[in-house]
Amino acid sequence: MSFDREESSKRKNVPESWRSPTGTHSKSRRNEKGAVPKPEPGYRTAKDRRNMHPSGLEEVQVHNPSDLEDVNEDEAARIGSTVGGRKKEEIVQKADEKDIHVLNRGEY
């Protein structure tokens, strides 16, 4: 869940990045019904699900085809942003051979 700053949807000059409400009449600060939600302890993800991809697999960053040997069946590979097109193709082909899920496979 993303917590947007109060009034950010109404005013152009207020950015969306969260800031704690401080105003005297602020509905959000007073925890009134219908106000913008504030980040609180109850919103935290369960410990065993934290830092996981929505698919339920743990992400492992891969920069070359040999990095795929370290990926288990309960992990998914994410190709690094600095990897070029030719090496991306090699990584995707090797991942398909080993039945490894690639999160950002693109057009290959």
C-alpha cells in the first residue's frame, strides 16, 4: 500500500511523497474517519512474505548466464539494468532450459 501525502491529490504543488500531517485542523492527524491513511505498525507485511515478489518467489539479480546456477526453484531471476541485449538473450535462453522464471524477460 502506498501512503500519499495529504492534499496531494487536490493540489498540484503538493508532492505525493509521504510527510506526517502537522496542521491543527488536519483530519488525518486527528485520525478522523475518511481521512488519508497514515503508515502505522498494523500495515507491515508478515515476516516470511517480506521482500518477496508478488508471484511468491524471492528475487535474485542476475548479470550473466553463470549467475543462474545459484538460483533455486523458489527464486526468480531479475536481469540487471546494465546488462546488454546479447547477454540478455543468453540469460533468457539458459533460464528457459533450467525452468527458471525471469521477471523482466522483455522481448526475448
